[in-house]
Amino acid sequence: ESYYAYTYLGLAIGIALIRTDYFFQLMLRGAYLLHNNMLKGVLYSSLRFYESNPVGCILNRFSKDQQVVDELLPLTFFNTIQLLMMAVGGVAIIAMTNPWITLILIPIIPTLL
């Protein structure tokens, strides 16, 4: 029986690593595209924009926005999706274990959305 437990553990770890790598590659691609779009926006701005805003303020805003996209947003989004999937999985297991629970869940689910 320990063979099946180790196989399941290996599969779970492998899938988690693949999922995490794919997610962060997707976030990296999104951050790259957002950086390029922000850079185009700054580079193609009118001269009036540069006259009214100091270079330091533009650079600080640009770097702060990029830092949020690079560091804070992926972790928050990853945790949100993970917790949502855990909640859906828990409800699905409960519904499979006791089908009568689905009668109670049907009116409750629209109130949560």
C-alpha cells in the first residue's frame, strides 16, 4: 500500500510544480507585455506631459507600478485561485459524500456569488 501512497505523493508534487511553473510563466509574460505597453505610453506622450511632470515622478510611478505587477499581483492571484479551488473541491467532496447536501447548497450558492 505504501507504493500507492508514494505514487500519489509523487504525482501530487509533480502536478503542483508544473502548475506553479506554468502560472508564473504566464504572469511573467503578462508583466513583460504590461511593461512594454507602459513604456510605449511614456515614450509616445506629448511634450506637455514631460513639462508638467518631473522625470523623477515619472520614473517612480513607472517602477512602483511594475513592482506591484511583478511581486504582489502574482502571489495574490495564485493564492486566490488556490483557495477557490480548495473551496470548490471541498464542496464537491461533501456533495459526493452526501447528495442531499446539494439541496441545501442550491439556494446558498447564488447568495455567495
